[in-house]
Amino acid sequence: QVQLVESGGDVVQPGGSLRLSCAASGIILDDHSIGWFRQAPGKEREGVSCILRNGGTTYYTDSVKGRFIISRGNAKNTVYLQMNSLKPEDTAVYYCATSRRLQYYGARDYYSPQLYDYWGQGTQVTVSS
């Protein structure tokens, strides 16, 4: 049984940092591309970042470029999302998801939910003073 568990969400002041973790069981994350998504109240889910299975190329949505870093853990079957310089508009539930097909598509498809196979339950990030 495949399970993804996100953790690390918290309440943080603007300008602060958080590191989210996505831990997997039942699959080997190195065999998958991984995406981070978020959904704010009243808004649609949006893709934030992804790291491809082949070569580990990373991508970020424009609003988080230069502030967020996605990375794979070393031998811990975990993927991280380091979030720096957080803004109130980063407030959302953050989800990780896995895909075995992402590397066969172009960048404009990297945040298409239908390309992802397994999803976690989400972790809440609140940025507020």
C-alpha cells in the first residue's frame, strides 16, 4: 500500500521559513517525479514545484522562484520543500504527489494533476503576523 505523508506545516510570520517533508512508504521516491501543490481557501489547487525522476531537474511556479527549493533526501525516501521568505499569500494546504509519467511531458504539463498517481493528505502552512 502506497502512502505519502506530508509534515512540517506550521504558523510562521512573514519573512520566515519552513521545511516541508514528504515521506513515502510502499514506493521508492527516486523512481518517481515528485510535485508539490497547494490549495488556499476558496482557490483552486496550484502546482508549486516539481522534481523530475530523470536527472532531478527542478521547476518552480513563478510566485515561488528564488524562495522555495525542492530536493530529495539522501537515502530517506523523502522529498523536501524548503520555503524561505514566506508571504501571507503562501498560506495554503500543501500536498505532495508522485508521478511516473511526468518526464515524458513538457514543462507546461508538469502541474497537471491527472499526471500524478499518488497524493498525500496535506499539511497546513499559515503565514501571518
